[in-house]
Amino acid sequence: MSRLSNSLCTFLAATMLAPLPAQAAGDLLVAPTRVVLDGVRGTEVILNNVGAEPATYRISLELRRMTPDGKLDEVTKEEANALEQAALSMIRYAPRRITLAPNQPQAIRIGVRPPQALPDGEYRAHMLFRAIPKAQPVAPQAGEPQGLSIALTPIYGVTIPIIIRKGALQATAAIANGRVETDENGHAFAFDLSRQGDKSTYGEIRVTKPGLDKPLLVARGIAVYAEVEARTVKLPVPAEVAAQLTGPVKIEYFESHSAGGGLIASAQTALK
Amino acid sequence: MFNKAKLLTAGSAVMAVALVSTSANAATANADARATILDQITVTKTSDLDFGTIVVGATGGNATLSAASGAVNCAAALVCSGTTSAAAFSVAGTAGETVDITVDSTVNLLSGTDSMTASLASSDATLVLAGGDSFTVGGTLAVGANQATGDYVGNFDVTVNYQ
């Protein structure tokens, strides 16, 4: 207990030092942003109310499936396959609903209770942190009796993956078809990332150009989940970076530092 | 203290785990200091989605709120007035981290038994965090012919997803 409160106090002090933008009810901080468990040992995720008012947050487990364009599609509990159902049933967490004063952090404890006969594999659910909106006051309509008044309230939150691995799992990846795409939203660097094996790959993309000492593009937190064999990675880039993305470039995919930082895949390509 | 401030500017949360004494009873106990640095994400709402006030006539039309500018483009049959704004969110996290943004594509607005539908879109589907990141949500409100006046309310989900 003293360990927990100690860490929370330090965390609180650290959080209050951080510059925060204008605050609304329901604003939130979540740390860490990814959880991988490979045993019975559990962990904690910190949820902090960084808004200016007390807010009630709901913590839930959701299912998502990666699509070929790398998006995470929502999957209802009725549509869940065996892997997804196993993930939902073995992840324990508490609390699931918590009211926090401004700048009050709360540790969400996460544990795993794998069944005896659990087959080797990678199991995943996504933990959703979201504030429950307060009842809305009806806006007064003084002076404009003929009009429609519209109150559209965003309910906003964060999801982080909770991944459970059992057994010796392997995966490899390959990069192909690097390209610059331009549409009405601006420029993006895109490529195809394929994966083979019985687990997901996760890491950092680095795009370098010969003659430049700094990478043109670094994007951390790129996953190819086990339910897809390939996905498109499309990363928005500013116009000045897009202008440099020509000729020969090297695209590399590294494991995250916490996983060793090794090279997963790389490709040399000539951009148009 | 300096280290802590430095880590925070890198967008990380510092969680000091504990001071673990290797031998609590020994007269000269060694102490290991451990700190776990966690990647963090902060999402704050900086503006609400506001279509302003719409006066409707015998024919309906669309009111389109630009995610980029927050301005409303109103069909000829409608009169739009008042201040409008796109919903806006700021996202802070570790530099270089990639996050995906999902927004409900449609939302149903209710005023008693009357209803309207709005389609929604985010300014960004993916952000590679670089500090001071934000995204906005705009949409198109389909106002029916002789749409009943009233206060229409609805909720929509906006989620910042880590892969």
C-alpha cells in the first residue's frame, strides 16, 4: 500500500508540473499506452483526471480487429472469436468505474487468470478509458423561437492494447511498396507491411535517406496484429518532409527499446 | 528534479516505484532507487462541436461544418446564425508515437420525439505525435423539411487508439 501511494504521490507531483492546456470535464491522462503480459504477474495502468472538474470515468475491455489499412475496427462481444473470448475472460481489472477529483490519479490493477489448458498464442483486448458525460442542461432558446438549437457532446477517451502471450511465439515482417501519397488532407508516406508467424509485430518505423544524418520520418507504435497478414502503414508528413521523400530511401522497422530494439525488417526503395 | 522535468518534457510520465531496501534489518542497508518511465497519453477537449442556431423553412437541407475552419456552410433553404465551432482536442504524449483517431461516423440527435442525423468526420485519422498535436471533428447535419424546432441533443464517441 505504501508502495502504491508513494508512487502515486510522485506521479501526482510530476503531473502537476506538466503544462496543461485549457481543461474540460472528462480530460484524461493514461499511462502506460501499451501493456504486454507474459505470465501471471499483473500490472497497473494510471488514469489521471487532468480536467478542471471532477469526472466519473468508466474503464472497459473492448475488442478491436486490425483491418488491411491498419485501422482498428470495433468488434462486439457477440462477434468475438475464440481467441478474443479467451482474452476477455482471462483479463481481470479493477476498478471499472471511478470518480476522480481534478489531478487525482488512480491505479487500475490488471491481472491475468489464464485457464489451465490455454493453448499457446497471443491474446488481446483493448482497454477503453472514457469519462461518463454529465446530464446536459437544455440550452435556453431565448429570442430565436423558430430555430433549432443543437448540442452535440463528444464522449472522448483512449484505448490501449492489453496483450497476453503464452508459449514461444515467433513473427517476422517485410516491407514493400514505399510511396508518397497526396490527397486533400495533405501528404502521407505509405508502405505495405506484411507479417508471418503466430504473434504480432510492434515497433518503430524509421525512414532514412543517404546523405542525411537524421531520419526523415520516425513513427513509434506501429503494430501488425496477428489477425492480419499485411497492412498498409500511412503516416502523415508535413510538406517539407514530403518534398524530401524522393529518390532512394531506406525504410526500417525496429522493435521497441523495451523489447530489445532489434531490426525486424528493412527495405531499400526508390521513391518517385 | 532536473531529471524529472527533463523526462516530462519528453512527454513521459515518471512513476517512482519505490526505494527498495535490500536488507531492512542491516545496520548499513543498501538502497536501490528504481524509477519506471511510462509512456503517457493526455487527451483534452478544447472546443465543442457547435452548429450555432439554424432556422428551417418548408424545404430542408444540409448544414456542413468544416472540421478545418469551424465555419458552417448552409443550404439555401436554411438560415444559419450564431457562433459555430468544430470540436477540437489536443493530444499530448511521447514524441514520435503514432495514434489513430476514430470518430462515430453518424450521430442521431433527439428533441423529444423529433430526430435529425449528422454525419461526422475527423480532421486526422492518424497522428505521429510531435508536440502540440491536435485534431478537430466537423460534420454535416441533415435538416429535414419543416424540421420541428427544439433543442436537439446527441452524443458521439471520439477515441484515441494506441496500436
